[in-house]
Amino acid sequence: PGGNIQYTLKVQNDGTGASGNPLTFTDYLPENFSFVSLDSVIVRGASALAASTVDSTNPGQPVITVGQAVNGGESLLLTFTAKIGDNVTAATYFNSFALTHKDPSVGTVTTASGAEAPVTVGGGAIGGNIFHDWDNDTTQDQTGDTLIDEGIGSAILPIVLEVDNGSCTSGVDCPTTTVDENGDYRFNGLTAGTYTVR
């Protein structure tokens, strides 16, 4: 919750002629997600960002207009950023979009995508610090601003930790993180449950 997610929409023109111009995308974001920025628009391998506009009056339903046609056999890639609301509960969310254009032969055409782009939002985090416990008291001791029991971290040989709640296979698909140079680590986006860090 509270983070950003980047969506990429790909539209392929499977026909032989060019699409209508402009192309209008209406994205239907999950509840409490909001549009932040249009990051890139690529048509025929070149940027079409300057030829694109956004109406984000309703931030949960941005309307993006691309003023360039897509030739037959080519594609358009559109990338934008959305913010996940601070109070979004842990779950998997889907967005959908509709594409509207004026086809020269049949008039205005709207194509809906259905549920797309699953985003899993986790509400919990586990973090901590790995440190030298020189006096074996299980406490990271310090005097004033100076740590006596300094954190363990290495740029030479990274320390990788994984978290397991029994629903993943160790070394295969369990979430991992790297300990930083101060010995700090953090696993974000965890759903409710009992976890083991190793």
C-alpha cells in the first residue's frame, strides 16, 4: 500500500491497414488506485509521447489519447504509473482498459480488454538488522552515536535472505532480499501469516 506500480499496455494491429487516428485508451484502475504519470508511448519503434495527451480528471479512470495510427502488423506500447492507495488491503487487483478509434472503413470501434494485469498488494513487512553481537547479549549495543555491535553487510559477498510462510519452495520461489552494507533488511508486501526468515 502507498507504493507505485507501472502498467504497460500493448496493442497489436493484426490487420493490413493502419488503425484509426487518434487512438483513445480509457484505463479502469482498481478502486483506490490513481493515475500518476504517462511515462512512454512507442509507435513504430519511436516515441509518440509528444503526440499523446492525458485526461486524469477522474484519476481512477484516466483517458489517454495517442495522436498516431498503428500500421498493419505493428504495435503500440503505452506505459504509465499509478499509485496504490495507502489503505488498500492485501489482495490481488486487476485493471482493464478500452480502446476506441475511428476505423476508416467501419467508423468508431471500441474494444474492451477484460480483466488484465494482476497486481498483488501485500500489507505487511518484516525487517531487521544482522549485527556482530560481540558480548552475546542479543542486543545491538551502542555508546552515544557509535555502534559497538556493528551491522554485518558486504558489497563483496551479498547476504541474501528469504522469507517462507509454508506456501513457497525454499531456494525456488520464496521472496528474497539482500542485506545492505549496514546489516539492514526488509521484506515488503507480505500477506498475513506466520513467516520464517533464513
